[in-house]
Amino acid sequence: MNVRGRARRFALGSVLALAFGAGAGAAEDLGEHLRACAACHGEHGEGVRGAEYFPHLAGKPAGYLFEQLQGFRDGRRANRQMTWFVEFANDAWLHTIADYYAALPPRTRAADTSAPPQNAAQRALAEKLGRDGDPARDLPACSACHGTNLAGLAPGVPALVALPADYIAAQLGSWRAGTRQSKAPDCMQQIARALKPDEIQAIGDWLSHQANADGVRPAPAGSFALPRPCGAVAATQVTP
């Protein structure tokens, strides 16, 4: 192992020891040791104003956050900086990070970098796909998996409210290109490849304007069933 790798393993080990042995002050101390995350995702995981390509993390389901960290470590997602942070991390440490951000107050206001207002045709297209989907193309609605309020579903489906339009479009593009992958079956790759470019842009713009009341968290596990198997979501959460 090279010097950089040893140094990072030492650093991770130090933070793990802190996280599991600091008693009541563990969460606060852990936040101090995740300062590098704050540069892109906000001091409290709430996102950074003007950061079009970085999502908020606060209040998202821990299972979803853990799977994304795993994905950067294991090569299912491509981002050099994120891979650098987690490539030597074990699952216990990734769970610690995921649990920390999941416990923070969720970001529910519309994106700071939301797109300009849509015209009537663009809004109608996005709302149809977001609320109803397109059965003729076997496209489920965004709300069918992410909830009618788009706040997500524990333990593995994230909120879509408050995400920048360019981030949403970039992620759908990554699924289409295969540079972002979820655990099989990768339902989002199937959906992204079925969407047309103008639909992706319309959905991203529309979602960036969506918001919820303060404090709205993902629905508890089992609150509703998904229309198809998707990644690590339990089969019991899929409509028969």
C-alpha cells in the first residue's frame, strides 16, 4: 500500500474510533470530521447555493445513502473526488456516514439553482411523467416510487424535491450512459434509457421547483409498494 493509502486508512480508523467511542458527543464530533463533505453538500447536508451538480444529503434514507457511498467505492458510480474519499472505507464506516446524514433535518425547500419557469407545454409534459408516468412505454411515474410528495421511501428511495435541475438531468444521463449503476435490477437505468432528451430536461426543471413543508421525511418502509423491483428494495415492497 502506498503512503497516501496508509495515511487515509489511518485517518478513517481514527474517525471510526471517534464515532463509536465518543459517547453523547459522537454526532457533533463526527460532523467536524466530515468537513470535506460540507464543501459540496452543505454544512448540514442541506446543499450549497449555486452548486448545480451536487445533491443535498440531509434527511435522505440511510439505506439509500449507504448504497451510493458503496457505489462510489465499488465502481458503480463515477466521481473521482467521491471515490478518493471512500475507496478504502469499510461498510461500517459508510453506514456511519449514511446514518449521520439521514438523521439531519431534511432539505425540503425548492432548489436554490432551480431552472427558469417552464412554459405550459413543458410543465404539462413533466407533470404527466412525474405524476402519471407513461403506461404505453412501461414508464412508471416518479411519484410511484418516490412518493406522492416526492419525499422518498425508507430505506432505499431518495427524495426528489429540492434537487437542482442540472443535477437531475446529469444523473439520468449517467444512467443512460452506464456510468451510474444501481444494484440489480437497475430500474433507474431502464427508466432513463426510455426517456427522451426533452423529457429528461422537462422533468429536471419541474422537480427543481418542487418543495414540501418543513420537516417532511421519507415515508416509513412499507408505506406503499413500488411498481417494479428496484435495486436493493425488498421484494415485499413491490406491487405483485
